[in-house]
Amino acid sequence: MNINNAFGIALKQVRKKREMSQEDFSIVSSRTYVSSLERGLKSPTLEKVEMISSCLEIHPLTLLALAYLKSNDGASCEELINKVAAELKELEK
């Protein structure tokens, strides 16, 4: 699965979990744009990921991590978090 489709699935999953409609994002985006993201037709900018995550009341990395978990890379949540933590630790040196 490509990352646009995976992001869309992740966005929809979190939106539904939060019991929000696409219209609830009207402060930061149109319903049409959110629908396009959820269908994998568009790719959001980092600024949009930040704004959407704020509406969902989650950290942007949570939304992106969920998308990468769904993109069939085969990693579990724990494996992905450990990999990112190790890479960050290495890059901070």
C-alpha cells in the first residue's frame, strides 16, 4: 500500500475513533480536502498534518506512525517506535 493511501486510512481511523465528521475540520480544511486525503488522492503538507493532528488532539508523529504501520512495512508498533527512538538517539549525538 502506498503512503498516501495508508495516511488516508490512518486519518479516517483516528477521526472515527474521535467520533468526528469531516466537517469538524472546517477550521483547518474543507470537507472535500479531508475526503481526498482519506481516499489517498492527495498528500498533505507538514503544515496540514500539524493542523489536522491538532484538530484530532494527537501528536503529528502519532498520525504519521499509524500511517507507516498501515503501509505494509511489516513492523509492529513497538518495532517502529524502537527504530525511530534509536535513529533519533544516533542523530542527536
